[in-house]
Amino acid sequence: MKNINTYQKNILLILLCTTFFNLCQAQESKRNVLFFEKVYLHTDREVYAPGENIWFSAYLLNAQNNALVTTSNTLYVTLKSKNHSNQDSLVLKRIIRMDNGRGFGDFSLADSIPAGLYKLSAWTNWMRNFGNEFVFEKDIQVLDNGKIVAKADKNLPKAKGVTPQYTSAVTKENIYFFPEGGSLIDSVMALVAFKAVDDLAKPIDFEGAVYDSKGESVTEISSKAGLGIFMLQPLLNENYIAKGTFSNGKTFTYPLPKALATGIGLHVIEKDSLFNFIISTNTKSQNIGKYGVILLKSKGKVILKKEFQFQNIQTLIRISKKDLPNGITTVTIFDQSGKPQSERLIYVENHQQLKLNITTDKAFYRPKEEIQVNLKVTDVKNSPVKSFLSFVAVDSSLADLNRINIASYLQLSSEIKGTIENPQQYFNKQNPNRFKQLDLLLLTQGWREYLWRRLADTTLKISHIPEKGITLSGSVKHNFSEKPIANANVSLFANGATGDKLFATQTDSLGKYYIDGLKFFGKQTLRLNSVSGKGKNVGWIILDSLFKTKPYQVEAKTVEQIVANNKASEILRRSIQAKKLSLSDTILLNEIKVTDDKNVRLFDRVASTFGYKPEDFTVTPKDYDYTNLMHYILHKSSQAREFTNPEDGISRLVFPYMGKNFQPRFVINNKELPFTDNDPQYMRDDYYNTYLTLPMNKVERVVIKHLLSSAQLSLSEETGMSQSTAADDIFVIYLYLKPNALVKTKPNAILEELDGYYQAKTFYQPKLSADNPAPDERTTIFWNPYIITNENGEAKVNFRNPSSKTRIRLIIEGVGEGGGLINHYQTYDIK
């Protein structure tokens, strides 16, 4: 009796937990408001050799103020290529746990990975509500290890397979003209920016001039890095053309945009601490004495809205930089009727930028000597700032600065359209022309049509929720049918989870259950069971596959070499040397092959392949996104269909052929299941429910064979004598399951081993003393993806130098506790 009372108390506790969980969900849904996330990945480098690791540190930020956010705890990171048919090919995938807006991980590149350009992408489930607008992406180059085999190791396998490429349609050279504010207006002096590109959409220089319809030169023009500006006071009905010669020797003639008869123009002059906005019109526009509005917005937020009156054809408005947020701001001019007339982008330098001071314990170092780096983050007033950083030390002779850093991505690349050539140049304080170059970029590049305007759109449909952890889902059904069981109490015990280990919920009217917020890493064993309201075992509990978010599709782009060829060979040589130093072994497994015998012996008959070609599928981690085995077969097989029986309303897997629907037989790990086509449907359904509901992480291989069975002997119920039936078609599904895939002692209980969040590797540092002759010539010397300074803004980093005499570059990126960005690099010498 005592045990029964204890059991009832446990059931009551589960029900109370379930009620609290449901109430929390209801309250959370009421508080749900529209917000935007951005993610940034800091990688140790952008160029790698086969067999190396790509190390990355992830930052999840509020897209409107660049502060770390806790809205999502699950980040999806993929590495993709384009295959020979120009289709996305998923190379590697990681599910990263994000805590307080921070996470980290790595990709281990195979020795046989094809050389070429790959796409590194990252997103949260919430970002999927807005298409691909907020998805992070950057290019990663993998070198060809075949180029140095003769020098390094003749036994090293060469990269095989199709070289991944990103291609674009071939076009001729072109010049695009961008009047400041959007349009040319009759008799109004205007600045015109231009952008020249070659047949691969790369910048190309030229020299030429602008001519009027009489053939007279109006102004000379030339480009630098494909960009440039000129002033023009256009006249109505005048046709202007640009003529000249590209740097490749080709000549050109391009028309300029025609001037409008009326309108309002905008010209921006940045001087010292002010932005001067010159708003111009002409007499034909009849704007004198009328009012207009200047509106400044940054990432969807209205920064300033000011009314002005045209006293003359020009009006000057001055705005202090200190009143504007750092980053890109959109300036729009509206006329008196509220119609937009001109629009322009401006960039404000971070006047509240955080400062990072780096000191070392020595002025210079010797090979293999230990180094201590002291970090201190302060604001403009030199007050300490607690910050969240990632740190990398690389050999600067081989690893160039990454083309994308946290400042250039969050403040520039993610805000404007198209590919930006060398975006970090605009944030290099040693570049004296960076502000002029940046303004020219903003005039010619355009900006993303981000979803800021939808902030106030109450009709926006949200179909993807923020993931606060791993979500388990599944269903509870009656043992011998597909009928769902509603209000079943489902409990989960996750001994290896971080934090809470016991969870409880109830099935809905469709028998579905959901358990959110789990946090566990790597392979963990979980136990699920279902009971009725009275605490009795009930139903057959089924678990769906984890992480069903579909991969993001990368866009095609032009192939580009990131690293110079003279550095590639040395990077490859050092990667081989580092691999030998780490003493890591690689074990290659022999491929398992299915022999397609002509005759197949089944439980009640012998069948023949009869020339039908089998369908053979090897399950990979990207297939884990399918809900279960039935979902996988329906999408992969060209023969399988889902058929709903009108008599019992149950949907089943069938293989239509010659006007008939055939239900499949099963062979599991070379053992046939003991049922035939003559067995009752409920018995066959029991087997189908067992195997077709398996999550794909339990399946290694699926082979579907269409066979022709021989004549079958059976006893006649009427005469009691043996009789022969005609030959018939039969479909057999051969399943190759992982060990313990079907360990289940009770229908209402599951003991399941699942893969949780990716367990990141620890960066390898060889323990070589200064007197050890073994060489250490790694390209990435040290990596720490997760540094948190103390309240004084301080942190210390220790590592050992490589064996070569070279220059080391330290790169630190991060975010302050209040949202300021940190991007700093400096070098020291090993002598």
C-alpha cells in the first residue's frame, strides 16, 4: 500500500508539473512580440587545408542594437558546396547550444574533401520567419592537397570528387549610375555615383567622359576599384551618355538616367561633427513656401523626424552625429503630401566604440616560448566594460585578415545588398580614405529590403518559434491501431541533461506530445513513458526525430580565390606536419555492399528480382530531419505512396503497380519479419507501426526491392487439398538498423540514445618544451572561442609560441555587455 501511495504522489507531481508547464506556455504566448535576431560567426581563418579544423565562435544579437540576446538557444550551422549539377550539397552540420547569446563549435574537414569554395551558414529557427534575410553566411576556401603530395608525403591521399563551385551567369562589362537621392531633377545640381563591373561582376576601372546630345564633353570621369563620382546639373529632355575605355581595352557607351521635370533632391555633406543635408528643388516643382519632412531611421527605429519649409529652392538642415546611432542610417525626404521624394544612406562612426588594450609580458619572444596576453576593455571614458570575446593567434605570413569581421558584418555587410569587396577596409583606421570609400559604397551598393517596416505589421504570420532548447516530440497511440490517445501523461527522465532532468506533459487531441527546453550534449540516453490519468501504462509511445528544421539554401556566386597560390603550398605542408605532431589516427571502415542476388527466399515463397532495379539509400545525418522512416521513404522512393483506406481511415505505406497497392514486407538486418500478405491487417499494422515510426538516426541503410514471386502452394479451405496460386508482385524493404535500435521492454516506454547539442572539441596545443626538437609550425597557433572579462574589463590568455621565427597576429572580436562591438588586431615577433 505504501508503494501505491508513493506512485500516486509521483503521478500527482507529474500532473502539477504539466499544468505549470502549460500555464507558462500560455503566458509566454501572450508576451510574444516581434523581434529580429542576427548571428555572427568568428572563424579562426577563412582558408584551410584538408584535414584541418574550422574553429568558430557564435554571437547571437539583437538586430537593432547589436546587444547579445537570449531569445534563442539553438543555432544551426552548416558547411555546404555546390555539386556537379549545381545543387546544394551539405558537407557538415552542427547544432550549437547558445547561452546568453554565445556558443562555439568546429568542423573537422576530411582528408579527402574536394578543393574549392564552400559556404558557411548559420541561423536560428526564429530567423526562418523572415526567409533568408537574417541568415549569416561567409565563404570558406579549402586548398587542394594534391599540389604538394610530392613534397610532403607521397602516401597522402589526394582530394577526390567534384570540385565545388559557385557560378553566376556570364555578362559583359557594365556601368551603373546612381544619382544621389535616387533621381536627377531638371536644373538641380546633383552628385552622381557610378559602379563599373566586368563579366564576372568584379570591379573594373575605366577612363572616359560624359557628353550631351550635341557631343560636347560635360565632365571627365574615371573609376578607382570600379567606383567614382561626378557632379552634373542636368537639363530636361537632354540625353547624356558616358563614353570611354575599360582597363581591358574595350570601349563603351552608356546612357545616363534622364532628368525629371519636378522633384526634390538630396545632397549630404559630412563635416567634422555634423551632417549637412542640402534639400533642393526647382521652380517648376512649386515647392517654395510648402513644407516637407526629413526622416532618419536606423534598423527600423525612427531616430529623427523633422518638418521644414522651403524658403527658397534650397534648404539646409544640420544634424549632429552624436544624436545618431552608429552604423547605417536611412535618410528619406517627404513632400507636403507625404510622398517620398529622395532617399540616401549615411554611415555614422561608432562614437561610443569600445576600446581594447592588449599588452604582453615581453616585447618579443623566442620560438616555443610561453606568452601571456593581457586584455582590458574600456569605453570612451576609459571606464571598464565587462565583455564577451573570442581570441585567435595566427601566423601572419600565411593567414591574412579575415575579409569579414564582427564590425564589418553587423554594421555594413548585413545591412546592404550584394557582395562587398574587402569590407574590413572600411573599418581599418589606418586607411585615411575609408570614410570617403564607405560613402561611395553606400551610394552605389543599395541596401537590403530588410523587414524593419513589418515591425508594425499585425498581419505578419509567425510559423517558427524561438527554440529555448531541444524539443522532443512524438505521439501516443493504441497498441494495435493508428488511433491516437489524448490526455496521456508523458514523462521524460534525462539523466545526462544539464539543469532539469525530469519533464512532464500531456498528449493533445491528436495524441501528440511536446517537451521543450532540454539541454544535453553529445549522445545521451533518455527514458520516456506514457501512463493514463490513473497511473496505468497506456498506449504505444513513439518519438520523432530531433532537430527537424530544414537546411537553409545557399545562393550561387562567383568562384573566387581567397588566398594567394604562393601561400597555399605552405599552409598545406604545415597542416600535414601538424597532423603528424598531434598523433591522431584515422580509421577507414570498409564499405558494406548489398549483393543483389537473382533469387530471394522469403518466409512463405521464393521471389526473383526479374530485372527490376532496387532503390538503395544510405542514411546520412542530414536525413535526420525527416520525421520518421515512413516520411523518409515517401520522399526518397520514386515508387512509394501514402494511401488512406476509406474503410478504416488509416493511412498506410503502399507501392502501386499495375492498378494494385502492395504493402511491403520487411527484412531487418538480414532477418525477415514473420508475417505474410495473408495475415490480418492489424497484425501487419503492428509491425508497420514498430518500424515505419523509427526516427532516422536509428537507420543506417534502406534498400527497396521490387520482386516477382513464384507460384505459392497453400491448403484449400474448401477441399483440404493443396492448391497453387499465381505468381505475384511483391515489394520488400531491407532495413539495416543501428545496434539497440529496437530496445523497448514495454510499448509505453522508450529507452533512447539521442544526439543532443554538438560537443565542441578543445583546441589542440602541443606540449613541446623549448628544448624539444620536434617542429611546431601550425597556421592557427591558439584559439579560445569563449572569453568573459571580469567586472574590470580584464582577462588573461596564455599559450606557447610555434617553433618558427615569424610574426604572430592576435585577433580579438566580441561584444560589450551593453552592446558595443569589439574588433581589434595587433602583431608581435618571434625572433
